[in-house]
Amino acid sequence: MCSLRVARRVYPAAANHKLATLVALAGVRQAMQYHRAMGDAEMTARLWVRMVEEVRREHGVAGVSLELMQALQSCRVGGAAEAVARFG
């Protein structure tokens, strides 16, 4: 799984898709320092959880599986709604 590819589909209007930008956009609480392995891993994990919540909320999906997130990763940017509809 590529969190960057998923983020480009979940947050297509983001100014950029840097980790710090996405964390701020998603309202994730920053727990550690960026550009350190543990800090980046922690922030990416928190962002992933938030992206799953966003897919659930935005698309009305009760359960967001890994397979659905893989489908989002593979769809075109701007095509999240179609990917969710095809999947479910």
C-alpha cells in the first residue's frame, strides 16, 4: 500500500501531498518530529486511520476494507467515488 497514492485520491484538492500538509489538513495531532523514522511512521499511521474515516464519511461506506483502500490506490486521481461504487 502506498499512503501517498491513497492520499492523492482522498485529498485531491490538497495544496500538495507532503506528510506535514496532509496531517494538518486531516486534523491529525502531531505527536513526534517530522523527518525522523519513528515520527514519520507514527504520523503516516495516524493519517491512514483518518483517511479510512474520511472514505467512510465521504462515501457512506460502513466498513472500509484493505481491499477498498487498494482499489482507491489504483484508481485515477479524482476517481474515488467511482472506485468506491465499483467496489461496493
